[in-house]
Amino acid sequence: MKKRQVLGIIGLAAAMAVTGCSGSSPAEKETARQAAAGKDGSEAAGSGAEAGDEAGASVEDRNISCTLTLATWDVAAAKTFEELDLEGRFQELYPNVEIDIEEFNAEPEYFNSMKIRSSAGELPDLMFHKSDSMNQYKEYLVDLTDTEANKNNQLASQYQVDGKVLGVPDRKANDYVFYWTDMFEEAGVEVPETWGEFVEASEKLQACFGPQDPDFGAICMGAKDAWPTYPLMEYGPAAESGNGYYWDAMTKEDAPFAEGTAINTVYKKIFGLFEKGVLGKDPLGVTYDQSRALFAKKKGAMCLNSPMFLTAYKADGYDTTGMETFYLPFRDDAGSEFNLVAQGDCFLSVTQHSEHPEVAKAFLEFYFSDKWYPDYIDSISSDSTMVPFAKGLDPVLQTASKRQPEVNFVTYGAGESDFINMVSETKFDCKQLGVEMLTEGFDFDKRCEELNAAWTAARAKLGLQ
């Protein structure tokens, strides 16, 4: 298995060297293409077969010789692919198919590259998506509705685009607050059950450890990268309202940021938290990777993130002794329902740019079958999305569910076409807005007025009712 690190635009030329079927002439490629589809050019027998079923493809299909490219931004997952021998396991079914892993260092670099490559017709055979990116790439993705992977997946059907399943999530995640138990004890802080208690806990931690350590921040966030603000800025409106499809609901309002709306209410809470100075002296000068290292050194007491944080933390070789978790409480009253946003993540898709879409689909079926998926999902911290393959959560994550067993799971939707179009018109970026909130002199009320004005104009321009 080849594994290549692709370094943003600098490495784009190398990344666009997508390897197809062995043999470079058009005649050879057409012969191989027919072998993948069947002699008569019909669909390969394995397209709708039972996942991992030996009868899922003909002998000709099994002997096809080609390379499939698989692109990911998840460095920890790419390492796991190598450790668990992803290619070798797939070659037990397709002995002459090689897997070329394109590994990007960060999500923004990944999608910047994919955006350019989609226009050039050079997307990889298989690529991972976030829940909000499939809509943007829908014209380039293969319909996976009829696959066994989709049929056995708990969440895929909830993220359809225009009635089609374009990606199958390989993990289910809700966010956690990772924290150090000894630091909470030293500061005399209890695990918070309401937003007010969370703010108070953050202030106490900052007051306890900040004076003797100028680099300390009660919350390690890495806001220089913008995206780590998402547990607050992206999930906050859904948690506050109890509506996982809040973004879509916003497209029906002219002034969704007005006083009293869920998004105004929760963003005001978050801005109030930021004003307390509990993210350290320079939150916009710290990257996500740096914040993880600071947390490991106890230069911070809390970190808000998904189970992927724990996977990366362990991959870095850090010790988890004394680390526990709790769910971030957006509620104001301990007697109120505890809304917990959950979603599918890392959606595996087959692109229409693949020269061998049936082999790529066979790989997807294999990926979610008993020949690969159980070992893979057990090796990472996130929960399973596959009905046949339940798993026990990491002990660090179990502490949150034990502490707060009664939650209302709010399934998160990243926004459909109307919202995507509104974002394009207004340039609204919830995570970037979090960065703005951390800048000196930020005027919350004025910014909400500006967003409302842009939103009203955009709805009129797009003819939304």
C-alpha cells in the first residue's frame, strides 16, 4: 500500500497524478474497464452483493489489475490503515488491486485540493467527506443507496442529498469536554451540569492556575485553525434549540440572528465565555495540534472535541491517566432536557471520476464488512455506525455517559441546498465567526445586525420563501 502525504497546494501536482488501471493506452484502459463492468458492459455482479461475500464478483472482476486512490485528511486513520494492513486485506478479495492513500495534514488543505481537482476531473477513486461537504460535491459522487454498506449503516440514510446516499459514515460521534480530574480537584471545581456552571468552572480554573503559568488557558482550543471552534459555534444552535436541522430552518427567516432566536442566544453565551479570558492569553496564536500538546502538558484543564481528539492524542503517545470526560451543557437549568448533538463523520464516497467505480464500490463494501470494519472501529475512539458491529466506547469516553446517562440525542444536519446557497451569498461561516469573537473590540450586537441584513438580502436574491 502506497501512502503519500499531500501538502496543500504545493503538493497538488503530485496529488493529481491519480493512478488508474495498469496499462496506459486507451485500448488497454477500455479492456480493463469492460472487465470491471462485465463482458457485455453491464454492471459488475458485486455492486449489490453482501458485504465481503466471496460471490460478490466474477473471477474476471477479482483478477482486475488497477490502483485505487483513497484520500483522507485524518492522519491518525491513515496510520491505522497501514497498521491494520488495509491493502493486504482487500487483496484477499482482489489480489491485483493496489490502494494508494493520499494523506493530507489538515481538513482545510484537503478540501481546497479536492475543490480544484473536482473542476479538473481528477478526484481520487474514493474520498472521505464531512456531512456538509457531500452536497457541494454531489455532481461528482456515485449513488450508494443500494449498497449493503448503506443498508447496514445506522446514519447514512439521514444524510441523503437529493434523495441519494452519496457517502457512508465510518464513525458516529458526539462531542466531549476532556478534562484533568486532578486539576478540577485542586481548583475545587465540580463537573458542570449547566452553561452557567461551565463558565464558572472555567473562571475558577483560570484563576487557580493562570497566575503562576502565563501560558495557561482553562480551555485548550487551537482557534488559530478556526475549525476547532465548532463544538461551540457549529453545534451550539442545534443544542440550544433541540433542532439538528437548525441551519435549514434559518433559511426560512429574514433575521435569524435577532435577539431571542436560538442562534443569537447561544452565540451570546459563547461570546460571554470568550470575554472571560479562559482560552489563555493568545487563543488565536495556537493551532489545534499545539493545543493538544498544551493539554497533554496540563497547560490547560479542558479541551472540547470529538473522539478523534482522543485517537490523535493516543497516537501522539500521550498518557491518558487522570483524563475523564463530560458532555458540554448548553442548558441553563439542571432540570431541563440535556440536548446532545450527534452526527455521522468521515463519509466514504466513490467519485464519478474513478475509472473503476465498480471496484471502488467493492472496496467500500469491503471497508464496512466483517473483513475490515470491526477491527478498524475498535482501533479508534469513535463509536460504530454499523448495525452488525457494535462496540464498547473507550473508558475515557464512558465517564461522560455514566455521569449523564439521560440525554436527548439531536442528530445534526449540516444544511441542505438552500443553506449552502445562503452561505455562498452571505459568506456566513460559523467557525470563522468564533474566531471573530476572539478578536479585540468585537461588537456582538453590531455583527448580528450585519448578518441579519446580509441574510435578508440573500433570501430576496435567491427567491426563498
